Amino acid sequence: MGEFKVHRVRFFDYMPSAISAMAFNVHTERLAVARADGTVEIYNFADNCFQEKVIPGKDGRTVEALCWAGQRLFSTGLNGEIVEYDLENLRSKYTVEAYGGPVWTISSNSQGTQLAVGCEDGTVKIFELVEDSIQFQSNFDRLKSRVLSLSWHPSGTQIAAGTMDMIRVFNVTTGHATQRMMVDRAAGANKKKEVAVWSVVFLSDNTVISGDSAGKVQVWDSQMGTLIRTHLVTKWDVMALAVSRDESSLLAGTSEGSVVQFQFISARLDQPDKEWQRTRTLRSHSHDVRALVHTDTAAVSGGNDAHLVVRPFMEKVVKGSKESAPCKITFPHRSLVSCGKKAGILLFQFPERLEVWRLGETHCVYACSLQGDDHICCSTLSPCGGWLAYASASSVRLFQLQYDNDSIALTKVKLPKVLRWANQLCFSADSSRLFASFSQSSVLVFALSKSEAKYVHTLKPKSGETTAVHLMSTSDDGQWLATANSDCEVHVYNLKKLKYHCTVPVYGSCPSAMAIHPTGSNVVMVHADQKYSLEQKEYTEWSRSLAKKGLHGSWLNRVAPVTHVSFSASNPDYIILHDMNMFCIIDKSLPLPEKDSDLCNQNQLRSMNEAARVKDSHAFKICEMFKNLLCVGLMEDHSLVVVERPLLDIATRLPAPVRQKKFAT
Amino acid sequence: MVAHADTRVVHRGGSKINFRAPVITQDSRFLICVSGECIKVFSTSTEECIHHLQGHKELVTGLVLNPSNHLQVFSCSEDGTIRLWDFTDGILIRTYNVRRRILSMHVSAKGDVFLVMPVKRNKKEKFGLVSLNLPPSVEQHVMVKGHTIVFQSVSTDPKCIAFGQGGEYVASVKDNVLHVYFLNKKTFYRFALGTSGEMAARNAFTCVACHPKDDCIATGHGDGKIRLWRNFNQEKEYTFSTVHWHHSGVNALCFTPEGTNLLSGGLESVLVQWRYGQEGQKDFLPRLGSSIKEIVVSPDGSLFCTSHTDNKITVIKNCTKVSAVIQGLVHGDGVKTALMVDPRTKALVLNGKPGHLQFYSLQRDQQLYNLDIVQQEYINQSNLDQFEVVKAALDSRGSWLATVEQRSAKEVEISLKLWAFDEHTQSFVLNTTISAPHDGPISEICFSPSSQNSTTLVSVSLDGHFKAWQLTQPDPSDDEEASWSCDFVGDYHSLEPKCCCFSADGSLLAVSFKEVVTVWSPASWDLLTTLSQPPGAIQDLCFGRLSCSKYLLGATDKNLCCWNLLTCSLEWSTALDVSLLLADPLSENVAAFCGAEKTTDLFVFRPSEPRPHFSQQALCTGRVTRAVFAPRDEPLDGCEESSQWLNRSQLYFLTHNMELLTFLTKPEEERLMALSKQPTIDDSVAMTPFYLLLGKHRKRQEEERDILSSQSGVRNLLPQGSVAIKELLHTPSHVLPSTSILCSMFVSSLLVSVSDSRDEEQPTEVEMESEKEEEDSEEEGASVPPRPEHESSDTGAKLGPVLTKAEHRELRGVKKLDYSWIRGLVTSNPVVNTTKQMVKTPKQRVKTPKPMAKTPKPMVKTPKPMVKTTKPMVETTNP
């Protein structure tokens, strides 16, 4: 493909926010992750842990706990409110004040009919789930100190509540406490400090397991109120507990960043009496593990270092399969960077501000921060670099950029009132139009003139109810617009006629990147499980051969999804795409890699001899020179912009961990 | 091993007691451990060796208590036998002959015996775990037939096999795989750790232990982790937890008998005690001296016992306190110093712990003490250059010790230390430290054997110089002690010197410079003469002793040369690859160790005589570079002719894998066997009051009777009657046995005075003996001046009737005409050459009176038939 001039950009100081809570919905295999800035992300575990939805946060809203009740997602935080989310339009649906001070925890019963919240004032409140809302039902006996953790017995008749120094068991029907279990304080100097029971788990055999700030994991008999066993796990806090569905395995996350596994096994083989034995220790975090989920096959952990780590249990998965690969998700699965191809400028999106940088300059040319509480959910820059648009949950703004020699001046352009918010924004290739996706996959089209934007049309897909659009792409000739939503549908619209054109046959996996071919009017889609298809009302030859042959095994086993697709302007046969760890150029004219051969990257190829290189070369030209990629963009002048965010830079900006791993301790 | 009938190469003292894990007896009173070919029983409280169990013909490879009788112990050996011993009495009860090399032995909790032995499979020799039925029998020797193979390929290290929970299953680890075999169900599980990646290279299993009550297997790993395996009866759902404290491999693991604790040890020389079930809590017992090889716990859990890599066994009481240390000869990675014998203690002196010299008494098989030479903290870490003691020398009276320590970090750092023996403290005290005595590494140091007060130390260095150091007395005005300083620096054509040697009287010093041997006078430091025998640089030098003191022997890498210092000419030379030349200080004998390809041959000869007294081929594998003649306390007699060279001193040598071997003559062996058959004093009988009263007296009486009967009074005992009476009278009457029993004893105790006349004689005898000993020691101490006439008369006397000189010579000639001895040596080429060339030399001497530079010519001639050449020799010897 030849050589590029590369702009290696490392000044995008994007900081992922700490993970504060997680909840896993077993039936839909969706994981909800809440971050410290209030963002809630939905990951689809059935689809290669793809980040399906992102609900932007809001200033002043922290999420302390998340819970699923059926298909509904609730969160609470220290502002004392219970929030239900609208997962279709990616916004909060409503908030309910709990009237108990800051709320530490929320938990729903297994039937999905009731919610229990634990408040700062020591009350446990029960809410009933009704259609489109929740309704206060009852208060339990008030405790002396804040309720930090709650767990329902699977039958839904009892609740274990962890407070300071104590675990209480409540009868749900009467609201009275039935058991009181005192937790030992730490020895030595911390004797006076009261112990916080950060997490409790109520098992179906009436065992309660607690994790506390003295570093203990304790097993209790809730019927007798007695302690069965103590495991001292760490010198610091045990922040989170998670139990598997069959209640044979338990995970405990500690402030040291390690996750300790306990298993319910018998000491003597062939004997039925079992006990909880500490087994594995997983070390995947450098900081506190705040949230844990035990899926059937993997341990999912997240914490203050902002990584979401999926560690599969080897005995539960087939060796060498896609599930057996451990996976670490650091960056969002969508682009936070937009390139002004012609002008050579870059737009970086932060939750609360935007930055515009010009290539070749060492400082930010323009930074604008957001007014209002809501965080930015999307932003875009027009290819000519003349327009900038961003959207949050409550507003959409459009700016025109004027360049002086050094600086850039922004002038606000008024948008019609129709557009109150948007999920995704996109400019046409000639920068004459702005597309904004609105509720239910509809797309609003605006015509841009010098100083104003005019509403033109609303494009709607044929099928009725659909979810929010997360990808949008226009063709270079301005004829086509493609949108993709989290239901895996891809709709294509004809912009000349301003009408719906077709829907690509639905594939089981969500598209993670998409682009329209500049000349051939084909859509290239990259799915989260790393597959491809091309479309112009029907699949092209190439994609059929691709589908027939299947992709190479080691390509399919890549963990990170492809986040961006573009085309080379010089040779339309080249497709450029990248994920977090590599970028790749696919030459459609070359043969596909053979199944049994190695999928070599370019460095490996270079080190081979001539004959082997010819033999092993294939359509996928993989470059792994750059790491931790946020964006790879091809500029008009054939130079490549590579935006990297080294993980080390992120790690150094985190606060010091409670404990560093020292040699032989 | 080609053996002469009456000598045998044996491990005598200094063998490894840490080769296999020791065994603690049921009552925790004895510690049984392997020691080369014998088994030693130690007392755990006094560290005393109580019994030597001898009988195995090869290395003992395993020890287990008899599961059906805890007063008996099984041992297995590479000689293919299992022997059952009564360790309290030191008696061999039974010998089971398996007729195959046994590498280790295990007993499950059920009492089944398992052995590790070679198993043929696909023509490759592998080791298998074999279960064995020891037939019940009353006979002494039992042939064991039939065994079943349990495992096909196991490690030979007994640490890698463990029997779990009542003998239900056996766990075996090898490389990266753990195998668990359920003996009853006959099911087999295999758990493998990853073998790829950089971490995997170090995570191989090193040892295994099974919990005594729970189904939990603990394994140690090369990277210092300990894994606790559970649920191992499932192929997939098995689980393990990992604990990690050791920074390098875990060498030993052991559960306490109740299973409450797990003990582990490794390179760090720290015993770690993990709480079972609460692995986060652990206790440490640090500073155990050197890295731990094995851990054993007594059956009641009160004693721990760790064996260490420096041949030491530590007994630890109550998990916290080291109560006893049994130290064997420290086998380092390599002995850098020469082997020496301390004239005072008769102890063997050699490298011990890093930076130390050890004094090891071979007679008692016990380490006497360690001398810290380097006096620096030893840091147990690889890739760290530390000071090492590379050379050491003792002067002939044992009053001075010279040591050289060296560190080769970037540039060589050397210091020479001189230690004076302090009579007061009975140890060596540092007198002088000379830092950087030479610019290059020191290749040899030696003391002059002169008997005066002033001794000279000569150090030879690769920097091209040799230096003589002398003790200089300071001015009387100063308070300073006498210290050593350089007296002379010598060199020769700026060649590198290699070795040096003093003649027996200290009047000559020979220093070799490449091919040239220079002879100096230490009195004036004049170069007296040079001797040369190219090609080949001189590797070793040695003066003859006593009657042969006019000869100087030199070894190049191809030849062994003997110069006559009176004529300054080459007496003879022979093609031998000599690795070590050693002169016996008490006789004319010189021992030469010759390295063949893989094995070492030994020749013992006199420089004046051309034929060796003694030769043994294939002495051991590898090159021998360290050996010593240890003078005997009293000369041995009754040896056959071929072993007469062992009369006055014993030859000890170190093989390349640090085994100390020696020669054992038949009379010695017989004496030892006699000793071991003697019933030893039994200190394991219960200490009842009755015993206290009766047993003691009875024993004394027996001893007395022995003395009377054999009349070999070792030491006279005081009259006992009065003590017995006193004790009888002072004991409370209610604990006394009945009077009728006491009566006869009482009476007999009064009848002591019969042997009074002899008793009076004996003390004088003892005195005389001690005087003699003193004389002896003086003779030995006084650096043995050469007394050729004396010595020859001695030998003459030994030969029998006195002969005249001429007769004597004739007899020798006749002896040489008898060629029967050649037949025995014909198989080995070098020896044949030796004799030929030796035979030739007189002729050659006649031809070339000044042969130094020209000699090689006749040497390289092709050998002629033997019979022809001998003829002229007869002429020369019989003029």
C-alpha cells in the first residue's frame, strides 16, 4: 500500500472514569456499568462484550448502585434519587426521591416486583414496581447507622442488610429484623474504627456471606445468627462480592485490586458436607475493585482504574474458543475523535468539554466547555472543518468555525427548535447538510447555509419501534446515508430522494463500524464479532466469498472490536480499519488468508525471507506498531493521523493505589 | 571397579547426610539419616551419632519407618536390596533382595511398600513407581519376586511422590504435570500447567505433599509458588489456590501430622509455616544457615527437622527454636583450596560455607569448627560476585594459616590473610591482611617447612612474579605485634609462574614458569638452576621425601618428569596426563592421579624406583584435583604388600561431584566390622529407679570383668564398692528391690580388691603410652627432616632377616627380573610406557651428561620390545 506520513498524536488526555457499580442481567446477557461521572454503559455479553449503549451522565449525579428488574434498569446515588433509564432513547426516564438521605444501595428481588434501597439514615425502603414507575411501599425497622449493602434471599422473603459493624436480617413481610450479626473490627490500631460491611450476599441455603472494610470475607448462618468461617483476604477493604448462579463460587474484590475466588467444595472427596474454600486469586487491577459480576463463564470486575476486565474461568469454557480469551475494555467502543479531513484539524470529545487541535501545532487551538449539567453524548466535525456540532441529553449545538492564522473563532448557529436532543450527529461529505438521529431511529436532515440551519426532512425507517442509532455514515457523493442501531439493523436512505431505501439483512451481531464506499456505492460494515458484509440491496461478490470462506481464526479471536472504517482516496480497493491495538488495511484484490496459515502482521512478514513472504502475504495488512489507538484517520494530503492514548499515561494520573505489589510479599 | 584384593575405595566420613530426607522415630528421640553407604542414627537431643548401620554395598537411597513396627526402619540402596534394621540396637534384621537398582522408597498410610526403580519401556530407561509385597519370613535373606508397576514415569526424587489421606491415592509430579492415581478405583487424573510463555519456564513442579486428613495436595513450584489442589477427582472442575512467598523455587513441603500447618522451605533458608485454611497467616523461622532441601516433622508434631544443602540437619523444637544442628562435611559447589590436614587437630581443612574454611575431623566424622575468612555477610543471590577463599595453606606446625580470598567482579580483587594460631583461645586469629598482594590471581601459595621460628610464605601469581613473605619482628619500642611483609619478589624472563614447592627440609624452592622449573635457595634468594622438559607447561611440582628428597617431580599436561637435583638432570620421564601429584609426608611415596578420558587412574610410586607400588585404574569418574595424605595416628600393620603405602597415611581424595573417598584396607575393614559387632551401650532402656540402681552397677561390673579377662586395660576404674554402698544406703528403702537380690550384688561389690596388683601397674603403662604419643607428635610436628639411612634400616627390618647391602640389591634385581607383575599391567598402555622409559633412563643418562635442553630426543623414540631393553639395566644395577 505504500508509505504514509504519520501524525502520531498523543496529546488527547482522555481519562476514562472509574467504574462504581455493575449489574448483570442473566436473561438478556446485558451488563450495565456505571462510572463515577454518572455514565451508564450497556455491554452485550452475547455479542463479544460489545458496548451497545452509552447513557451520558450529568453533573451532580453519581451512581452508587445499579440493579436490573426484569428489563428495567435502576440506579441510585448519593443525591438520594432513584433513576430509571430509558434504554431505547438512552436517557434517564424519571427520578424518584427516596427521602432517606444519600442512597447507598439498591437491590431487586428475583421476581422483579420489588426494589429495596438502603439509605444513609439507616432505613431500608421497599418500592413496588408498577408500569412505567415505582411506588413507595414500606419502611423497615430503622437501624442506627447507614445501610451500605442489601441482598435478597432468592425466595424474596428475607433481606440481609450490611451496616456499620453489623449485619441485619429482615423479614420482608413484617419489616422487622430477625437476626443481628456483629462483625469483628480489625485488630490493632484500627480497633476504634468501625467496620463497614461493604457487601453482603444471601444464599438460598440461608447462608449470608459478607465482605467488610477489615478485609474479611465471613460466612454466617442467618438462621442461627452465628459465624461459620472467616477468611482474612486482605489488609484493606473487601469492596465487592459476587456469587455465581449455582452458588458454588464466590468472588471478592479487594482494595488491592485483586479478585479472590472462593469455591464451595468438600474437604474430603466423595463426602457431601462442603465448605467455602479460598481458591484462586486474580490480579487484573491496580486499584480498588469496586464492582464485580460473576457470570456463568467469567469473572467481570471493574474499579477505580477504569478498566472493565472479563476473566473467563478456564474450566467453564472450551479451550481456545473466543470465550476463553481474557478481555480488558478500557476505551469506549465508539469514536471520541473526529477529523476535519481537508483542514487538518482534530476534535476531541470529553464528557464536559470539546477541544479542537490543528495538526502540526503543539497546543489546543480552541476549547469549549459545556453549559448545563448534561454531558456530551456525541460530537462531530464537518470534513471541510467549517462546522462543528455536539449534542447532550438536553441540547444540540452547531457552530461555524472561522480560521485566523493561529486561532479559531466559533460562532454559534441557531438550530431549529425541532431538535431538542440527538443520539448521533453527522455532516455530509460536502458539509452542506447535518444529519441528527432522534428518537426511534429517525434522522432529521438540516441544510446548512452561511449562518443558519434549516430543517429539511425527517427520515424514518420502515419498521416501527426501533432503538437509538449509534452509527451514521454518508457517502462521498452525497447520495446515501446509512444508520445502524443497537438492534443490529442497518437502514439505508437515499438522500437525493429523501426517502428510505432499504434495510440490510439483519446479522446477529451489532455493527461496530460502518462506512460507504466512495465510488462503488457499497456499505462496509464491521460487526462486533469481527465479521463483514457489503451491501447494495444485495451482498457483493467479495463479501459473499468472504462469507463463504469465513474469516481467519486469529482475526476472529481478536478481543477489541473494530471501531472505525474508512477508505483510501487513491485506491478504492483499500479498506482502512482499526481497533484498539492495531490498524489494518484490507486489499480486496489480494487473496484472503488461508484458514490454516498464520495471520502474520507486517513486522513478522518483513522478517521472513522472500519466498515465505510472498506465500504468507494476504489481503489483511496488519500493523501493530501503534498501541492503544483511539483513532486512525486518513487526511486529504495522504497523511495518516494516529491518535494514541498510552495506558501508562492514564495509570500515572490515577491516585496512588492503597498498596503496590512488592517483591515477595 | 578393578580392585586389589585387600583395598577398596569407600566413602569414609564426610558423606552426604542430606541426600535423602531424614526420618524421625516415633518417640522423637532418634534421627535416622542416610550417609553414603551406611545409615546413621543420631540422638535428637544431644546430636550424638549413636549407631552406624553398615551393610549396604552401594549408596543408600531411601529410609522409611516400618509401618508395622515403629522400632524398625527400612532402607533401600542402589545395590538392589532393602534392609530392615533395628535402629535402637543397630542390628540388621533382614535383607530383602530385589536385584534391581532402587532409587527411593515410600510407604503409604496403609503400610504398602512402594519403590522407584528403573522400568524398561520402548528401550529407554525410565523410572517407575512399583508396588511390592514384602513376604513375611523369618529368614535373614529373602528374595522378593514379583511387583506391579503403578506409574510409568516418575521422578527419582522422593519429594515428587506423596501418598494421600489413608493411602487412597498417590500424587506424583514431574516437570509441568501433576498425576493423581487412585489406588483402589484405579483411576488416573492428569493436571498440566502451561508450558509456553516466559512464566511457564519456571513453574515446573518441584515437590508435592498430601494433607493427612483432607483431600488437598500441596505442590511447590520453581517460581516460588505453592499451589493447593482440591477437587482433583474431576477432570475439569478441579481447582487450586496459590500462595506465594518464596522468591525462588520451593524445595520442600510438609504438612504437620494434624494437618493444621504446612511447612515450606527453599533457597532463602527460611522455614515458612502456613496455616492450613488461613494461608494468609504465616510464620517464619529465618536464618537457618543455608537453603533448605527437605523438611520432616516428627509423628507427634513437636520436632521439625530440616536438611540443608550444606550437608546439615537442623532440629527445630516447638516450631520456633533450633535445638540441635548435625553438621556433616560441607560440600560446596567446588573446593577451591587444596585439601589440607591440620597438624594440631588432624582435621581436614577445606572450603566450607561461602567465605569460610571448615575443619573437619575425619576420625570422628564431625565438623570441628568453621573459620570465617572473608568476614563479610554472605548474600544468597545468584549473579552476585562474592569474595571466595581460593587458596589456603597451613605451615607444618599448624601455627600459621595463610588464605587468599578473591572476587572477580569487574577486576580481580585479591587479599592475602595470615592467621596465627592462638594457644589461648585455641583458634586462628587474624594477624596480617595484605590487600592486593599481586596484580593478578594467585595460583599457589605454600609455606616453607623449615623448623625454625621464621617461616616463609611463597605466593605465586599469574602476574609473572612470585613473592616471599616473612614474619618481621617490629621494634621492641613499638607495641605492635609481629606482622608479615614482603621479603623477596622473583620472576623469570617475565613468564607466568604456575606452581611452587618447597623441598622437605626447606632448603630449596622450586617455581615453575611455563616449561621451565626454576630452583631457588630460600636462604639467599639465588636462582640455583633451571630445569626444563619441553613441550608442555608444568602443571604440578613435588619434591620427593626422605630418601628420595633429591628428586623433583614435575607434571606437564602430557608427561611426568623426574629430575635428579644432584645431577640436575632428568632421571626419567613418562607420558602421563597427571592431574595431581601428591607426596606423602611420612614416606617416600608419591601419588599421581592421572586423568584418562572420563575416569581417573591412580599410581603410587617412589621417585627412585621405576615401578609403581600400586596402581588402580578407573578409580572414579571425572578428574581428581584435590587429594591429601592424612597421617595415621599409629602405623597400620598386617597389610599386604600392595597396600603397604597406606601404612603411615591415609589417602583421601575428592571426586568432581564433591564426594570424599578413601582407601580401606582389609585389616582396617576387619577392625571396623569387629567394632560394629560389639554390643553397644544401650541408652534406650527405660530409666526406671530400678535400672538406675542395678543396671549401672551391673554394667560397671561387666566392664571390670572385661578388663580383667582381656587384660587390655584401657583405663583403670576406681574401686566401686564404696559408691555402691553409699548409694544403697542413701536410697529410700521403699524404692529398693528386695534384699535377696541386693545381697549377692552387695557382696560381689565388696570383692573388688582381687586385681589390685594389676591395677597398680596400669597407670604407669598409660603414662608411658602418653609419653610415646607426645614423642610421636613432636616428630610429626617437626617437619620430618629427611633421614634416609634411618628409613632404609627400617624397611630392612621390616623385610625380615637382616641382609647385607649387596644381598639386598641382588634380591631386588631378581625381583625385577620376575616379570610376572607386568602381566597385570599389560592392559594399560601408560603404565607399560612408564616402565619402558624408566628402564631406559639409565642408558640415556650415560649418553647425555647434561640433558636439560636436549633430552627429549630419546624420549620420543618408538618403544622397543621389553625383553631387549631390560638387559642392560641388569648390567647397570649389577656391576
